[in-house]
Amino acid sequence: MTTTRTARSGIRGRTTALRDRRGRDRGQTAVEFLGMTPFIILIMLVLWECALIGYTFSLAGNAADVGARKGSGAEFAPDLACRQGALKDLPGAWRSAADVDCGGRSGSLYEATVELKVPVLVPGLFDLDTKITGTAGSPREEARSW
């Protein structure tokens, strides 16, 4: 006994098979999304921490620059003016652990060094313990006697 198939019955057979398979795949996208969600969140946390590191570089350089300018132009207590200038615009997360070193290493240049600790997005989870240093110098201003 032989069976003959026409092109029409073959197409109908494939459509029926696809329709049956569609019911078995229901919810597959939701399961895949739930499986990938922790990895997506982890990648977002790592990228945010990288942004915090870059921002800390910017803050350290700017604070050292402001401190050096304030210290070089101060008539009285240049080290205090340098320290206050360096800490003035730092956000609280960076200000609390900032280490400011002011003073001149060379005769005509007033230098400031600011060391900042990179804050962690999730403090209890892990600690980077990374410190970033910014250094700047400004020419000393001479006191004028009129």
C-alpha cells in the first residue's frame, strides 16, 4: 500500500506542526529574561562603579588645582587656605576620607596633593579600597610692599 501526498497536504501538515509547537514554547522568553536579570544588574553595578572611579579622578584633580591656587595667593596661613579650598567643593562621600597635603616643594611653585578614596555603590557588598591622587601646582604670588 502506497500513500500519495499532494503539495497542499504537505503544507497543511507543516502548519499544523508549527501550531502544536507554539503552545509548548509559551513562557520561554520570560524564563530567559529572569535568568539573565542578575547578570544585567551585575553589569550595571560594575559600569556605575567605573563611572564613580572616573568621577573621582576628576574631583581629585580639580580639588588639587583649587587648593594650589588658594594656597599660592594666600597672604596668611597658606596651608589652611589650601586645605579649605581643596575641600570646599567636594561632595560628602569624598570629603570624609580626603587627604590634602599642601605646601611648596620647590621655591617658586606652591603644590597641593589631594588623595580621595573611591566610594562604593553598595557599601556592605564589597570594598575597593582604591585611592586616587590628584596633584597641582600654582606659581607663588609675591607679597607686594607699596
